[in-house]
Amino acid sequence: MKKLLVFFILIAFTVLAQTQVINKGNVYYLSNTVMVKVADNNIDNVLQSKVVQQIKPDKIEKVFPNQSTALYKSGNTLNNIYKLNYFSDENPFDVASKIKKIPGVVWAEPKYVKRVTYLPNDPLYTSNQQKNLERILASAAWEISKGDTNVVIAIVDTGVDWKHPDLMANIFVNRNEIANNGVDEDDGGFYPDDIYGWDFGGLNGTPDNDPIEDPSKTGYSYHGTHVAGIAGAVTNNNIGIASIGFNCRILPVKVSRSDVRDANDNPYVVYGFEGIVYAADKGAKVINCSWGGYSYSSYEQDVINYATAKGALIVAAGGNDASDQLFYPASYDGVLSVGWLNTTDDTKSFAGNYGFGIDVMSPGTMILSTWRTDAINNNLLYSIINGSSMASPLVAGLAGLVYSKFPSYTPLQIAEQIRITADNVDAQNPGYEMLLGRGRINAYRALTESGSPSVRASDVRLTEIGNGNGIYQSGETVEVSADFTNYLAAANNLNISLTTDDPWINITQGAFNVSLGTLQTVSNKFRFTIKTGSPIDHTVVFVMRFNSSGYSDFQLFSIKINIPLETHSTSKIQMSVTSKGALGFNDYSSNKEGIGFK
Ligand SMILES: [Ca+2]
Ligand SMILES: [Ca+2]
Ligand SMILES: [Ca+2]
Ligand SMILES: [Ca+2]
């Protein structure tokens, strides 16, 4: 029945629906497209619905048709996610919110696209100085580990010039694939001849097996090649640059298409999350995402969960907008998010993002790395550019080294090892205390220190004990429940507390003591009351503190209290506890907190 219906829709309309990138403020998405997840894999309800018939469906397809439903514990399968293209002019946000009401639909949302996160610099300026490597003590780290050639770091980006003389020897080679026979030997038919990675977007939307970056009109938008060189340029080969990842391998995954670019000639990241799934399925241990946007998406969080369950750590750029707004994928649960520091460990002179969504900081200013050669840029082999895009792959490359050194670690243990051994940079950044994660990564410490616990709160949920309207109001008590996991060394007599400086909050149940072994989790609750007379639409910042002998750590989140009832558009509860914590976002697609959207 399902196949017949899809076939019918396909022949009913012979012209393809045109999709283009549109934006609503700083949120970018595709026109004429919605993503839908259905329970029990039953899409027929959706197809037959009035809503879908009214938008003139073009085609509906499974995003990951080769996924088995039985593969992973129920929450992590991507088998039941569909992409629906349609002809009508209706905005994907409106269409998605209607489809979401159809019984059996888990979520429906626009197909978001993301933007690369670097700021181009003077392209002719080159230098042999790689201060970013000095700053994180890379050479001392290489004394401990130069990386394992079996550890694969995927560069999910605008492509990689994999033939570059300073990259080629480190490019992952797919030994399960027979080259140039037009047949897919290892991915169920979907990625034929993908010897050096995959190109999801090609020149104009048709995928191909060559993930080299598409030619740039200006010669100056070769983002992915630059990112790849930072994580994994060939090192100790007497040419060009060194990379932190040293011997780790690079898997190029191109997730842009040449014909969808912004005004500066930079390709948009259209297929980023499809690329993450591909990389995880190929066995990548680290997946770097030097791109992002300000749209939260259930689809994207599902993909992150899937990749993490497959054993890949996702490392992502924190953004370049001098903003504390949550940036994705960096701020998704399970992603190690990376903020951007300059050469003297400070953020104040430029535009890096900061705030609750950041886990660690990394140098991203004046970064020298590989560049795609072409006639327009006079065959430049290296270039210097700036951005959190350049900070993230330094962390991804370090993650490759940490995995090589501690091969039994889970993805989140790798993330925590890097986070907990970072150097505090508060002194260089007055006014940003606690807003730069744990501080600047230190490669040597990440490979040599193993004594510290590392505790993160997840699944943080707030429950109002009051009039039941889902809004935290003056006079009410609120219960905060969370799971606390210790990722690293055992912690004895750990004190976990909830604190705030906010004068309108009275914490009535705010601390407990527990001993937590490695990878042990405990659930617990806190309570606070909101004082009468507290202001309307007021943001409260909470700090969860974790302390035991020799270990001190924190995690932040914020909520809004006394949100005016009648304005749903401002009822978004801003919550985050860095990327390791699961928190509800009371927004359109998530609805974990508060009253949701009615
Ligand atoms: Ca293949
Ligand atoms: Ca083949
Ligand atoms: Ca290509
Ligand atoms: Ca080199």
C-alpha cells in the first residue's frame, strides 16, 4: 500500500518542486520541504491526510532507507524519518505544525540548513607559525601519542581536497569498497565506489563519490580543506604544516552543493546530518562539524544520538556571532562544543560565541592550514583564516589522539577527558567567568591526566508545584530533577548542589552527597520557591556545582519565570546546561517543558 501510494504521487506530478534556502531571522531552512518522524513506521496516515493533500505533495522518501529497525535500542533508530517535498507555497513551519497534529506523528519540522563558521582573512598572507599547536602543548602531547592510523576523524563539511599533498597520505581509504565498478559493496547500495568518502550534494544536488570541494568563484571559499588540515594534515612529512591528529585518518564527507551558496560564495551546509550518519556508519570515532545555526531540531538531535550510540564523538564549532544564544549542532546533548579563542586566550576583541552551550575553548585566530589549489588563487596550498570553524577541528584532532591513547573510552568519556583537563582562562577574560566552558584545551594534560572525576547533569526537568499552568510564577515551588553521571575516575563523597545568586529565588532543597564510580549515574531532586513580587518575564540563572576532594566543576542553566500567559511567542524557556545535559526547550519541536504550544 505504501509503495503504491508513493508511486502514485510521483507520477501525478512530473515537475520537481523547487527547493531553495530561505531564512527567518538567523534560522535558515529549505522551502517546500518538511521532515517527519512517524511512530511504528506508518506513513500512510500522513500521506492520506487532508493537510498533505492540500500542499500538493511531490515526493516522500525515507531519509535513511538502509536502516534496520532492529539495529539499535528503540530510541536510536532513524528508520522512520521521512522527507516530504511539496509544491504549494505554504511555509514549512506552518505545514510542519499541521502535520505534527496527525496521529502517529512523532515530530514534524522544516529541513534546516546551516552555515559554515569562519571569517576569511587576507588570503595571500602565509606563515610557518602554528601558534594554535604551541598554545595547547601539542608537541608534548605527541610524545605520549601520535595517533592511531585506525582512528578515523570525519570532516563533515564543504568537501576536502583529498589529493592535497599534505592531506592525501592521511585520507581514510574504504577497503570494503571495490573502486570504479558502479556497485556499492558495503552500504546496501547507497554509496557506490565511495573509496575516499562521499559527496551528498554534488554540483547541483546529485550525490557523487568524489568529496573534493567544488571550485569557488573567488578561490577563497575552501572551508572544508582548511578544517581537514587542522585536524589531520600529514605530519612529519617534511612539507607544509603539522596537525594535532598526526597519524589519525581523515574521512571527507561533503555536505554542501555547489549551486547553493551565500553572498560570499560560501556553500551552505545542506546535508550536514545525513553526513553525520554516513560518517558514524563508516566507523568514524570523531566527527567534526565546523558549522551551525540557531535552529533546534528533533531530527538533528536524533541523528546525534544515533551517531553517539555507534561510538562516534561529535565535535562542533560554537559560532562566530559574539552571542550567548544556543548554537547547533554544538549545543545538542552529546556534542562537545568548542568556543573560539585568539592567540592570547581571550575572546573580548572579536566575535566568538560564549555561554551555557560552550564546553571548551580552542585557538581559532590566524590559523594556518591546507587550502584547495586552483588557478584563481594561484595554486595556493595553504591559507590563514579565523573562526570557531578553525577552533573545532583542533579539538577533533585531539579527540583522535585521546581515543588512540584510551581506546576503551566511550564518546562522552573522550569528550569529558578533553573538557576536564582544559586550562581555565577566566583571568584572560574578565566578564566571561563561567561562560567559556571549562577553558582552553590542553593536549598534553588530556593525554596524561587520569585521576579526576567528571560529573555532568542530564535529563534536567523542572516541575511546577503550583497552579498547574506550566509557568513558574511568584509564590510557587518548583522541583528540579536530574540524572548525574560521573564519566571518569571514581568520586567519593561527592557534593552536588543547586545554587543561584538570584534574589527572587529561595532554594529549599539544594544539595546532597553521593559516591559515584566510573560511568555511574544517580538521580536526584532539588526544590526552590519563587518569592512573591518577583518581576515579570525574568530570567533566573542556576549553577549546579559538583565538588569532591581535588575536584570542582559546574554546569549552568537558566529559566524564565512569570512569563506572560497570553504571548506564546515569548514563552520560550531558555535552558541549557552545556551540551552534555539534556534539558527541555519549550519550543515548537521539542515541548519538554512548560505548557508547550497550543
Ligand atoms: Ca560503499
Ligand atoms: Ca564499488
Ligand atoms: Ca563531488
Ligand atoms: Ca605536513
